[in-house]
Amino acid sequence: MTSNAQRLGVDREQGFEIFRLDNDRVGVAVVPELGARIISVRDVQTAREWLWHPPGALKLFRNQPGDDFASSPLAGIDECFPTIAPCRWQGRDLPDHGQLWSAAWGVDGEAWRGGTLRTQCRAGCPPFFFERSVALAGNEIRLGYRLQNLNTSDESFLWAIHPLLHIREGDHLELPAGTRALFNGHPWIDHVSSAIPEGQCAKIFASPITEGRARVVNHRDGGWLELAWDAAQNNCLGVWLNRGGWHGHHHLALEPTNACADDLSEAAKRGRCGIIPAGGSISWSLCLRVGNTS
């Protein structure tokens, strides 16, 4: 029997503060200075690290606003907002993978002392205030979000979590039946550990989904990682599989999102993105769970 007592710690590595939360089931590590990037999601009981980074030792370094995302550390989980693909929207040039991943986020010290890592960032133009909290409960990493529109007009936005996951032989993607049907029988969706999509990389969307759940489970060792969210808040799921086609890397991403396109201008023209009123705010949540069936 495990206690699940939570432990907090801050290390300084490669010049950056790394905030760590762990218990007897799961561990998570975050670098607020680098877009609040989550660089580790670890199943403590099996020692499986679920998050991917480029081959070799993990390298952390700072980027500048407007940098190509391919030149970033490419490690773990980023928050993409207000676009994923670079685009021009309402006279504004929005950068690759959005405005948050290249920014330094602040840390709420009082929340941290209470066991929650709450980080905040003010995005550039249009002006938004973006806040995310990270807390543990058993085998769950609970992420809570709050977005505030600081502008005097309504604003469109696209949000997607962007977790790059290791691919192990035997990994299989489990989805609700309704979500799987929306992928229209894509040949690689059932064989993510072995399939090679056309062009060696591909991204597909399921929308609108009615059940917010997606799981990677390994049929060999029984390990699994699940993402769970409210489909009424974010009713799309993107799945990205890279088998060497993008910069030679191999990883998988499951991306709950509020849009069925990577480009905010395209999603907004379809009426398939978020809209937040002037001065208004919106909240949503997401849960990552780890476990083992063996």
C-alpha cells in the first residue's frame, strides 16, 4: 500500500529552475522560464518516462519570440496558443506554435507552498493573460487553465496541449468508439508503434468528439498514459505521428484542442475555434493519468 504523500522540490539545471512534484504514483517536472514546459511525466512505480525529447541528453535553452518551433528544446509538453501553425489573423502575424512556448512564465509562490504549481504568462498581441495550475492526486496530474482577454474587443483563439510522447514497441492507441469513427479508418491510427504514415509524418483530427479521452497503452508491459478532459470545453482531438518525416524525429502526440485545424485563421473562418469576449475569461481542465494493467 502506498501513501501518495506529495513531495515538492526545485532544482537548478542548465541554468533554469525545474519545479518537481511527485508522489508514490506519478512525477512531473516543469520549467516555468521556458514556456512552463513540462519536461517529465514519469510513472514512479514502473519508472517509465512518457515524454519525449530529441536523442541524447535533454538540452534546455531559451528561445526568442517568433523563433521557429523546430529550433526549440522540443522536449515534453508545450501549450500552443493562440495558434499552432504560423498564420496571419486580423492583421497580426502569429508565430509558429503560438506565443507561450518561447515566453518566461511567472510562478505563484503562495500556491507552490500549498502544493500547486500555478504559472502565468501575458501573451503579446492580442493581449491575453494565460494561467495554468499543476497538481497531483494519486496517479493523476491535474491541469487547470484560465484565460483572460485583456483587449477591448472580442478575440478568437486556438488552444492545444502539445505533448510529445516516446513511442515504444507494443504501444497502442485506445479511443472511444465515437472518436475512432471520426478518424475515418486512417490506416495508422491502430498501429502507432509500427505504422509509417505517408510522408513519414501526419496529423489528423477527430471533431466534434463527445467523449474527452485518449489513451496510449503498451500491450507488452501493460503501461498506459491517459488524457481525459471535458469534450464540451474542447471538442476536438488531434493526433500527430512522426516517424522521421519531421526533422528525422520519432514521436507521437495526442492533442486535445478547441479547433480542428492548426491554423487559427483557417479555424476562425470555419467558426471552429474559441471566442472570448472583451475583458472576459474562460476556464477549462485536463487530467493526465498513468498506470499499469499487468
